[in-house]
Amino acid sequence: MNKNLLKLLLLFAFSLLFNSALWAFDVDFEGRFKAGSQYVFESPSFHKDFDSELESRLGLLGNLVEKEGWVLDYELSADAKQADGPSVQSRLRPETDVDFFRAWLRLDNGDFKIRGGRQKILFGSGAIYRPLGLFDTRDVTGVVPETRGVDGVRVTRFQSATGLVEGWIVPAKKDSAFIVGMRGEMQLEGVEAGAVFQYHPESDLEDLPGFNQEMVQMGYHIKGEKEFGFWNESRLDVEIKPSSPIRFDTVLGVDYTFNVGQGLHVLAEYFFTTRQRDFTLLDPKGQRTIQQIGISFDQPIGIDIKWQVFGLYDLRDESFQIVPQIEYALTDTLFLYAHGRMGGALKTGKKDGRLFRKTEIFNGTESFVGLALVNYFSGTFWPGTFLQ
């Protein structure tokens, strides 16, 4: 984490709150345990058949200082993960990983917020495909999908109950460069609309797409509801090269809840991306234009069970994934997930699609079936306040 950003935030916060402040050292804790294993069908030779993970997370959060409507609060949480199986053998993830999940301070008076540290920066309207997910590292089809977050400073100003302006600075961790961006969002006659602009230098943030490209990025999103939900999210990237090549990504989505049982929710998205010849090509198949369709169905059954199915299809190489999941609430805090993935391709011949590949090394698109158990917990260490 970039310590200079936190130092600046602390200095600014305490200069405002130090005198005659109500100190409120509230220390709540929350966290979770997660254990899961999945059987991989036709695991490559010399790879294990079961892919497993054990995760423990503990977080502390609360208020530090309150004064005249201003609050300085915090969150500090860390993950410890232990993994085993073909994903470790193929180096898709480390065997052991201990790192901060969130670690931030926030100064907040309701209309104005400034937050520094490791935090989530997410916005946009897309559900499966997220062109505006500039810092999104989630697998939306996974069990309890979450983004890991980035180290940075974000400033938010709420202009009204339905409008905001926001800016952020994220260290690129390369040549003292910074990722700098801003966005605005508001309601227009019942439709949510937003626009974003970002300068992205070359970085060492390897978890993010296009991390080693210098680009100017701009985009918009709209989202509304007229009997059914609808949205469009798009982004244009201009790569900093003599020819200024561009890439364009867009997603169109709709959803509707049918009056079946306790409500059958159906969602569909069409994703399109294309780039000019000189734009850096990341697709392993060397294709500059890609089109995919994503569909999801979900429905609660009683108060304890919810099922969900994702379907993803690539129109170019005809590969697909079907990802079912059943969530069962054993208690208010303990959840059991039965989940799986079936991958394949409609096209005959070598299986080398984007959504399903059959290779000699585990690549993460293989079919599997598995179970996961997630237990959440929370409580209070020390509530207390005193006047300076």
C-alpha cells in the first residue's frame, strides 16, 4: 500500500478534527471463513483432480473521531488463503497468500467523502460484462464474487440526492506514475446516467486488464426501468502511440422478473469489443473483434434456498460455459454452496475457445463440480467515547 497517500489523508483529517473533537474509538470486527473443493473433470495429465481453497478473513472497522457533522472512520481487514490443486500447479494462483483486503481511512460529512488506502472502486451498469470496471477483479460467476480493491485516494462530492462527482488517484507503482480519473453520475427523468474519464499510464498492477498500456480512457453508462430493466455501458480507449489507435467496448443489457414462484429473475447481456490494427492485441487467438452473450437466471425458493445459472457464449469461436449454483442458508450466518461449470464448444476440431480450452496445462476453463461452505461472523471489541 502507498504510505504517502495515507499520510496525506491523516494529516488533512486530523487538522480538521483535532480541536474540540469527540473521540469515538469504536472497534467492531467482522469476517468470514470459507472452505471449498471442486472436482475437475478430465484434469490434464500430472495435475491433481481436486482444486481446493481455505480462506480466513478478519476485519476491524469503526469511528475514530466525530466533530460538527464530520466523521473519521476506518476499515482494516486481511485475508489468509491456502490453496491446493491444479490451479496452484499451473501457477494461476499462489499456494499461500496473505494480504490486506481493505485498509482505508475515510473523512465523511454526508455530502463530501475522502477515502485513502486499499478500497473498492466500482461503478457502471453492467452485470456480467463491465467495460467501466476499470479496477474490477471479480469473477461474477464465482461463489461470493468480490473485487480485491486498489490502493489510492478517492474524493466524492454529492451534488444532490441523485447526483455526484468523484475523482481518484491510484499509484501505478511504476516510474512514480499515477492513474488519475474522474466521473459524474445523475438521474435524468428516471434514468441513471454517468460519464467517466481516466488517464492510465503503464503500471505494475498486474491484476488489472491492460496494466502495461498507456491509455486515455473515457466512457458512459445509462440504466433505467420501463416494465423491464435496461442498460448500456461503453468505453473508448485511446492508446498513447504515434498512430493513436483506439479500442471500443460496449454492453447492452435487459432484465425482467417473471411472476413464477417467488420471482424468476432473467438477465441477458450482449458484449462487443473491437480495436484498430495498431492497438495492443491481448487476445491469444489474435482476433481484434469479439462478441459474447451472457444470460443468467436466479430464483429464491422459500427463505433458505436460492438457485442461479449463468450461460456464456462466444459468437466468434462458438465456445460456451454453463455455471449453475445453489445457495442454502444453514443458519443466518452459515451458507452452503453447490456449484459447477460445464464448458464446451459447438465448433468441431481443436478446443481452443476463449470460454473453454482443452490444453496440457490447467487453464481455468475446465468443467468441474464442487461444494463451498462460508461462515460469516461479527461483533464488538470496544465501544467507547470521550471528549478531548
